[in-house]
Amino acid sequence: MIGKILLITLVLLGNFTFLGYGSDNPKKKRILVLDAGHGGKDSGATGQKAKEKDIVLDITLKVGMYVEQNLPDMQVIYTRKTDEFIPLDKRADIANKNNADLFISIHANSNKSNKPVGTETYAMGLHKTQGNFEVAQKENSVIVLEENYHSKYEGFDPNSSESYIIFSLMQNTYLEKSLNMASYVQEEFREKAKRTDRGVKQAGFLVLWNTSMPSILVEVGFVSHPNEEEFLISETGQDYLASSIYRAIKKYFIYFEMEELELAPTDELRNKLTNNPIDSIIYDPNKSITAINNEVVFRVQITSSTKKLGLDHPIFNGYSDIFEYKENNTFKYTIGRSAKYEEIKIELQNIKVKFPGAFIVAFKNNNRVDLKQVIDQ
């Protein structure tokens, strides 16, 4: 009996590390795989000003940044961090080979009409409406860009409704947890980012087909809607979407571990869901997109080069929210980002440990502006 009590105690202490309780002993990190949809030769949906592959990469990297900065007991793995083409089956393989605890694939929607707006989040399953089928069909059509896709996907034809019957035969072990995660994402989008809620849905996505963990596909908005596209390409819009997904991840893992331990939510738990500014930001829908784009963003510049380095260069290892801009035929690179000068000053001190010559620069709509003038204003 004493041995059994000791075992239970050790399990509790180990699981509570993520929540911040108990032992100082390190716990095996939870592993999160973030998948930015499309990439490289696959542009995804195209709006009037931007391509899906670029929008979702920016948002995905921001999600990873928030997780890495605020959830130290979680390891983030990306299927891509640059503009490259990754086959759908390889994306699932990355998650499976790393024994991921959660897989999130991030996409942007489109429609022949420019009227639909809003976000929707999918779990793996058989589509129940024609609309769900069309979304899955669009996202799955990328396989035709892959070599030997007929054999790789066992004869699956993304344009044939018969091919999707296989998804009705699947017994998804992780469906309930996937649906829970999807509901957290939609709740955050609706309550904090103030997006139109198109709901939690199921459809047959190949990128989710072979993942052996809870998995969801997020559609962050419609590039086919002019105003929503403006929101999707704005720094502030991407921040609200990324921070919403981050909060959903945090909520999922906290409630998941509480459920594992059969514990009821407490005031301490609720505090852990709202313990920093990222957890409480709320978008003002009355604020114009022009105002969003004209907001000042502070970054820390660490290096410059006459040759393009690429955002996957080893110099950026361990850093997120990497930004490149060109000035006087020179490529310049920054890391970190904040709308508050006091916050970026703190980040600068940390960055200077590795990059002593780092300094703060300011941007409006991704164009550099005079820092002193901004501060004076």
C-alpha cells in the first residue's frame, strides 16, 4: 500500500510540472507540431494582395513564438519555417516520428464568392455538408503536385467523392480530444479575436489522415473577402489570430492534464489561464484596418548582409519571429517584436547576450520608420 501511494504521488508531481506545481525535477516536454499549410510551388488560396502560403507561415511562426516564450515545458516542432514545399504525408510523418502530443495545421480559406467570412476548425472525419467537402477537396488537391501521388495515397483522388468514403470507415482514437482542441480554438477566435465563428467541423483531410495524436486543421479566415484579407495580412491581425491559437493550446494541455489526474478546475488553474498579457488581449472590431496597419511595431535588429541569408540560417536558431527587410541594397534581419517600447527594451537586453551590437528599430506596415520620432510622439 505504501508503495502504491508513493507511485501515485510521483505521478502527480511529474504531471504537475506543466502546471507549475510540485517538484523542480524536469518533466518530459510535451511536443507540439505546427504545420504551416502549402508552401513553395503550392501557393494555396490567392487573394487580391497575398497568398495563403505566406499568411499562414507568418501566423504559424507567431504561434510558435508565443508557445516558446510562455510554455517552457513544451517543445515546438515546425513542418516548415520557410517558403518550401512539403508533401502532405511528410507533414504527418514529422509529427509521428517526433511522438507529438498535438498536431495543428494552419490554413486560410477562400470562396468563389467574396462574401463568406470567418474562421472554422476541423477534426478528421467524414464531411457532413457539401461545404465541408469542398474545403477538404481544396486542401487535398495539393497532392497532384507530388510525384507518384496515386501510389503514395493508395489511389486517393481528391476530386472524387467516392475516395472520401475511406474516412467513414476510420475509427479515430483521438477524435474527442481533437474536437475539444478545435472548440478551444474557435472559442478564442470568437471571444478574443472577435472573428465570425463558422464552427467546429469534420472533414477528410489527408494531412490529418495518418497522424497518431490529436490533430486539427485551422482555417483562419477568407483571403477571398477583401476586408478579411486585410486583417490576415496585417501584423495586428496575425497577432490576434496567433495569440488565440496559443491560448487554445495552453487551455487544452492544462485541462488535458487536469482530466488525466481527475481533478476539478480550481481558482489556481483559472489564474494559470490568464497569467500574462497575451492571455487577455481582445481585438476591437471597430478599429479600422488602416489603423491596424499604421500601428508601430518595434523589433531588435541583430545583423545585416549584402547577401540574402534566408530565415532558416543557423544564426537564427533558437529565435522566432524573424523578419527580413532590404535597405540600400543590404539585407537586414531582426528578431522579436512588440507594440510596446518598454517590452522590446527588455527583450533587447536578453538578445544582447548573444548579439552585443543589437539595437531597436521601428516599423509601420513593415516599413522602417525613425525610432526617435516614434518615441517622441
